[in-house]
Amino acid sequence: MRAAGLKQAGDWKRRGSRGFLMAGLAVTLVTLTGGCGNQYRPVVSAINPVGPAGQPIKYAVAISNPSTYPNNVVTGLVTFVDVSGDTIISTPSLGGTSISSPLLGETGVAFPAPTTAGTATVAPAPVFVNPNYFVLSDSGSEAFVVNDQGSFTDFGVSSPTSVLTQNIVVTQVGGTPSGIQTFSLPTTGTTVFIPEPNPTPSLQSISELEIGAGPSLLQNLAVPNPVYVVGTDSALRVYGISSNGGAGTVYPIENTPVSIDTGNLIQVGTNPVYGVMTADGNRAFILNKGSGTVSVINVPSNGLDAGAPTITLPQIALAGGGTTTPNPVWADFATINSEMVVLNQGDGVHPGSLSVISIPLCNANTPVINPNCNATNPVDAAGFGTVLFTAPVGINPTMVSVLADGSRAYVVNQGTLPVGNSPGVEGSVSIVNLINEQVITIPAISNASVTLTASGTGSTPTEVYGHPNTIAATTGDPTGKVYVTSSDSKFLTVIETDTDTVDTHISLQGLGVRVLVNAK
């Protein structure tokens, strides 16, 4: 009864309060509506909703080869994939609408001659078979492709739907390119470098092309046995790597104007095969496969780094005892961690490894350690060149890609392709956690029923298809994506980074050559 009485009293108070409130409102309304003259009516302005800023659109761009050597009769393809939904946007052919004369000035280039129809000269049908080298500009806005027959093309990436086959121009650059690199230089803008390891020593060079209304040859830089050009956008200089399998030499290529500084050639390790430069352009790292080392170049000083000129990579321990040389072949940066990861191929029969190296430089945030830090030529900070840890990966690793958040490195292990009666060794993808040093593996399957025809898709949805050869990782919300091509598979494998599992496989209509993303 007491409880009921309290409840009733409470109800009455609430009802009474509401009654007094209603009465007060009535009096107020009478007061407002009384009197004469125009009455004020408030104006309500609609507020447009303000959402988050638009996010940059990310694309995965994959080059594929519908036909295989020596029966190369179908032009290569480029497939644009929307990262957010893993849907194909377009798949234009690399066979363009016109072919120019050889740019590199070399003889012996086999190419069909134009035919004459009446008074007009008709160019032969464009042929771009067997594409084998593909890069994106540092900004991710333009793509460049060459093949081993000396064909070259470039196209924009920002608007894939506007990239049509008839708009892709193929240029015959001649020679036998061994790669392609591109940087935006202060004097020439977007500049393409093509190493030309011609069998004739006098023709060995690095060709410099300017990209404007169309590619034009600026010059051939005399570099013997060129294998790669290392640089980044707006760098003080870039470097051409020369290697004949023995002691390597790095050729500084100045950009004001573009020319080789022959008085400052830099000697590096044995058989250099690859290199990377930090985004700020302060350090370049040359991977010496033959000596199992990394040569460090101070770019502002244009010489070997004073504090750590050479980083020695650890030997790879074998399961049955003994060790093998690391044989580094690829590298990438975990910039947010001030780290570089170096992929060690090993002997190609046993598992390789991934070495994580600390590469901090002095900056404004470390005045106690480096009170005299020079922003234009920063010295090495404490721990520079230290190998933090080395993780095991799979057999015959070929490429590594690091997430921009510095959390994980993704490695493609090609395994070994079947030869004769040998079935080969299946490949895999190794995922190395850069924080806790743990490694997980996603197996690959190369059975023809799932690698060459669409009918095989979905039969092994959790595995990578083929013997993987290239990889590209990008962050995202709610999940980042990792894209994998294989030289014996017509599918692009997609891995989601929130679970590190295979999400889907996308048909490329050709064997995978390389995949890149326009933003990390």
C-alpha cells in the first residue's frame, strides 16, 4: 500500500507539473498572438549535410599475356580492378592505333614495314605481344609497359573507363629492353629510363625518354651492362646499376641537365640486381645478389654512406643443418617504421628469408641524439643499418610488398615450375608480421583446371592460383587488399588484410605479368 501510495503521489506530481506547463504555454501563446501589426515568423534555413571528404579511388592494374612464347600472336592486356569492390572496370588491349619509327636508333629491329594504299601510307597493325615489364609513376597516375621486342606504350590510370584500345599508342623503341623505370625530374618532368643490355657492347646504354604529347628519345646514356635505374620523384639524382655478374658499379645520373657524372662512379658489391630509394631522396640501397649485401648510398653526398656503407645480410639456415647465402633480389620500405625489408631468395631450392632493417635518419625530432642534424643532408640516426630480425619465407621468393601502415609484409614464393618429368614445387604467399615477427602462409595450387580456365574458379577458393610472380598490397577500410599474379595462371588472386585470407579470384584473360596499385 505504501509503495502504491508513493507511486500515485508521483503520478499526481508529474500530471500536476504537466498541467502547470500547459497553462503557462497557453498564456504565452495568447500574449504572442495578441496585439496588432505584422508578426515575426522565424525563417528556417536548411542545413546541407556535411560528410567526410571524398577518398581517393584505388585501382589495381594488372598486365597479362593471352599467348605464350613462342606462339605470341595475341597482344597483351591491361585489366583495371576497383579495389573497393574487386570488380573489373575495363580490359583494353595493349595493341594501340599507331606505331612510330624506332626511337633508340638501333639497327636489326624486326618489324613489319608500312604498306602503301593509294597516296596514303598505312601503318601496320600494332603488335604488342609478350609484355614483360610494367611500372606506374610514383604518383600512380600513369602506366608504362615494354616488351622484349622493343615495343613501348604508356597510358593514364586515373580514369580507367577512358582507357580504350584505340587510344593506346604503341611506339617501337627498338633494342631489347631489360626493364623500365620512371621518375618526375625537375628539368624534364615525367622521364622514362629503359636499360638496354645489348649484346653489342657499343650499344649498351640506358635510354632516356621524355613523355609529353608522345614519347621522344632525349638521349642514350652510356652505361655498360645496365640492369636497373634507382630513383624517386624530384630526387637530386638517380642511379643506373651496371652489372656483368661480377663487381658492380653504380652510375650517378644528374638531372640538371640529365647526364652521367663519370667522375663519381660508385663501386658496390657483386652482381647488383635491384635497388630502392627512400621517398625523401636521401638514401639509395643497392641489392648485391652475388655478395649477399646491401650497399647504402648517401644521395645528397653522392657516395657510399659514411656510417653504414654496407649492410651484410644473415645467412639462411637450412632445415637439415648448414647455411646458404641470402642472395637478395627485392626490397620495399615500411616508411612509418623507418625500416626496409629485403627479400632473400636463397638457393631457390630451400626456403628463402626476409630481413627487416632499421634505417632511421636524424631529424628535427631527435635533437638530443643529433643536435647538428642537417635537414638537406641528414646523417644516420642510432641503429641505422641494424638487421632487426630475419623471418623464413617460402621457396624461390621473388617479390615483397609492405602495407603502408607498416604492419605486415607480403611475399610471393614462386616455388619451381614443372620441367620435363619433374612436377615442380608449388608456390605460396608468406605474410610476415613486422610487429610480432610471426609468419603465416597461404598455399598456392597450379593445377591447370584452376589456373587456365574459368571453369576452375571457385574449386579451391582459399588458395592462390598458379606459381605467383608479383604482388601489390594496399591499405583500406574496412580491409586492405593484396593482389597476386602468377606466370601460369589467368587469374588475379585477391587477399583481404583484415583476415589475411583469399577473398576471390579475378579473370585476367591472360597469364599474369605484373600487378600494381595506384596508391598504397
